[in-house]
Amino acid sequence: NGASQRFFVKCKDTNGNENPTNFMFEFCVKDGPDTSAPRILGTNYQNPSYISFNQSTIPLEVYTNEPATCKWDFEDYDYAQMNNEFPDCSQSIVDYLDPSSYTYGCKGELTGLQSMEDNIYYIKCMDKPLWNDSWLGKRMDNKESFVLTLKGSYPLEINNITVNGKGNNTIIK
């Protein structure tokens, strides 16, 4: 907080042509406490998504705009009351869930999936995972849940087969 930052960027296209000079980005971070909760940017599943028939668990990644701890539940509880924690979360400003995109977040597993119905999960996160009393501001959590819907599939049933216009029980030589 309160510090100025400078980044220098040099670009090269796929043919190897480079800019002769660097681009400079300069900005400062406002001095003061962090008073906003982490933003949940999305997950590794589109919303809604379909799951396979008889699938009871899935690996889930939750992407956030800052290091955070995240929880999920089947009901829309406050963060503190949610029963399921993601075990692998970004802990610091340099601990990216996806280093290639500089994205923070958490990894874990959703359980309790049911076939043939909508499975609705509520996700909330809290910032400052390594919080201590010397930090400005307190830990902030999401007041509104990120709602993820995973649609349970029906079993695949083949009712009729035709080959070259011929129906079931036809012998083809």
C-alpha cells in the first residue's frame, strides 16, 4: 500500500519483430486498509455444466482476484458456517493457482453429486490467508455466494439402430 510501481514491457510478434523501445506502465497503490472481499472470477467449469451419469465427485478450481481461502456448501450459509474447505489455496501474493495467467484461487473436490438432477453449490472466499495483526484492515469474506450448477446426466439408452435403412435384427453381409 502507498507504493509506486513501474513495469517495463517489450513486445515481439510471432515473426520475431520486436518493439525497439519498452512500454512503461506506472501506477501506485492507494495507502490504507484493504476493505474489499476477494472476487470469485469463475471456476474450471462453465456455469451451468453437465456431469457424467453416476459421477459423484469432481475436481474443482475456483479462481479469485487475490490470495484467499475458499469454502463450499449445499446451502447458502455465511462463510464461517460453510462445512467444506478447499485444501489447496493461494497463500501469498506470489502463490498463483495458475502461474501462466497470474490467477489466484483454490483447488479441491466437490462431493455429493447426484445424477438426473441439478447439483447446486454455493462458494465463498475470504482474503488474507496469512493474516496477522500487523496488517492494515481485517479479513473480508464474500457476502454473496458464487453459485455453481452442475447438471446430472441421465443414462444413455440406445433404443433403435438402423444401418443402410435396415432395422434391428437384420443380418448384413
